[in-house]
Amino acid sequence: MNVDDIETVAVLGAGNMGHGIAEVAALAGYDVRLRDINEELVEKGYDQLEWSVGKLEEKGQLTEEEAEAALDRVTTLVDVEETVSNTDVIIEVVPEKMDIKQDVYQEVEQYAPEEALFATNTSSLSITDLAEVTERPGQFCGMHFFNPPVRMQLVEVISGAHTDDETIETIEALAEAFGKTPVRVRKDSPGFIVNRILVPLMNEAAWLVEDDVATMAEVDSTTKFDMGLPMGSFELADQVGIDVGYHVLDYMHDVLGEAYAPCPLLESKVEAEELGKKTGKGFYDYEDGDGAEIP
Ligand code: 3HC
């Protein structure tokens, strides 16, 4: 399939990343079908998408007409058949568990048009293993966005062992049509490029606090002001979801070895369900404002 043939994009999963990816596709002019497992979740995702589009309008980055047109292009759905039939590209953004993702592909496979491309927003899992349960491993690749998708420029495009070159080229062109900059990941390896660098950084930051070497604020001020990153390591973990970083690390630990063992501080946050901005509390508290106070 050529990028010019793409008109309709299905986004499976309306969570933090799903609604952001749906927003990016709708802003780029595509008809978007945003799907989650029940009305409540998909409407919550749509509300967040609407909030984000409203922010862009408030800041003068979109006119009222452009904002309305983008929102009109998004349909919210629960039924899988309705979501994926007559769809050109299906972007999967469901929880980061191999079996959940593979169950979704098996269901989607029954209704998706034969020529439709499958892309997964997995943060680290093997593209080859994910594609295994589908009947179209050649039409399957990784398309990894960053949080928040509407603000982050990069998209990793990852080839599995059996991905066709044509699929990679079309998904790269789609990322460009979304206004993003694709980077090709040539080998299917845990964490790809960005998370292979970023998640160990978050883990080392956690070890510094765990080992009483520095406070959270001291670590964050160092990463933010001295290393020049836009957010401190703990702020960033709160932004992406501590659970997301933890699961990436856990997978890297399994596949790549002991150097990637998650710090207990991350584990304790996941167990306490203090996952960051999305739960109102993570390393910082978001109930009464923005949270992080960096010296
Ligand atoms: N949509 C619209 N507006 C948004 C928004 C969104 N999704 N998220 C935040 N905003 C708004 C805020 O509400 C705030 O609005 P206000 O001014 O009215 O209060 C405003 O944006 C803040 O924007 P600014 O440009 O003033 O702030 P920054 O310059 O700090 O930019 C940022 C924000 C782009 C998020 C920047 O801090 C940044 O780049 N952070 C790093 C993010 C990052 O590295 N992400 C990748 C993480 S790794 C990942 O996602 C992979 C995964 O697999 C783990």
C-alpha cells in the first residue's frame, strides 16, 4: 500500500498514547476510528483529545474551524469489526503485555481488509514475536510515538524479521504525513533506540535516590539544567507513566541481562499504583497543580 492510498486510520486503545496518536492523525486530515474496550474508556480518551485540541486552539496554533474539523474526523467505537473494517492502517496502542496485544491482533485479523497495514506502538516488545500470530507479518511493523504525541517530533519505525520494505516505507511516509520525523530502527531489539537510552537513565536516577546519594529534586535539577533535558528524570517518569518505564525495564532485564534490573523504588511506586500524572501522584503530587518543584 502506498501512503497516498491511506484515508482511514484505526487506533486501538484510547489511553494516554492512544488518544494522542488519534489526535495527531486527525490533525493531519485522516478519518480516525478510536477504539477501547468500553464506552467509559473510549469517551475518557476522547475528552482528553478534545482538551488537547482546545489547548492548541487557545494558544493560536489552530483556528476554531481547524479544531472543529479535527474533532469531527474522530469517531469513537467499542466494536472491533466496525473499527477495523474498511480501515487502511491499524495502530495498536493496548497495554504492554505480549498476550493482550496478540489476542487483539487475532480478533482484528478477522475483520481487517487484506491490504491493511498493522502498526504497533509498543515501547519495547519484539515486533517479530508480536507479528507472529497475524497472517500478515510482512504488513506489520512498529510505529513508536513519544509522550505527549502531539508535542513530540520523533516516531521510531521498527522492522520485524519479516516486515516488507514497502510496509516500512509507507509507515515512514505516514509518520511524515502526520508532521513527524521518522527514524528507522534496523534491528528488532528491546527498547529500540530511545527507550534503550532513556529508561536506564530513569532507573539510574531512581538508584541514586534509593542509595541516598541525592534527593529527587537534586537529581532532577541535574538532568534538567546541567544535562539540558526538557524534564528531570523523575518528572519524565511521571509524564510517561512509572509503570510504562518499569515494564520496558523489566523486559530489557529479561532479554538483555542484569544491568537492566529495575530499582526497587520504581517497583514500589508501581505496587502502590502511584504511576505519575495519570493517577494524580507519582514521584511528585499532581492533585494541587503541576507537582515538581525543582531547585
Ligand atoms: N496537548 C496540548 N497541550 C499540552 C499537552 C498536550 N498533550 N501536554 C501539555 N500541554 C500544555 C500544558 O498544559 C501547558 O499549557 P499552559 O501553558 O496553558 O499551562 C503547556 O503545554 C506547556 O507547554 P510548554 O511548551 O510551555 O512547556 P514545555 O516547553 O515544558 O514543553 C513538553 C512541554 C513538550 C512536554 C516538554 O517538557 C518535553 O519535551 N518533555 C520531554 C518529554 C519526553 O521526553 N517525552 C518522551 C518520553 S519517552 C516515551 O514517551 C516513550 C515511551 O515508550 C516510554
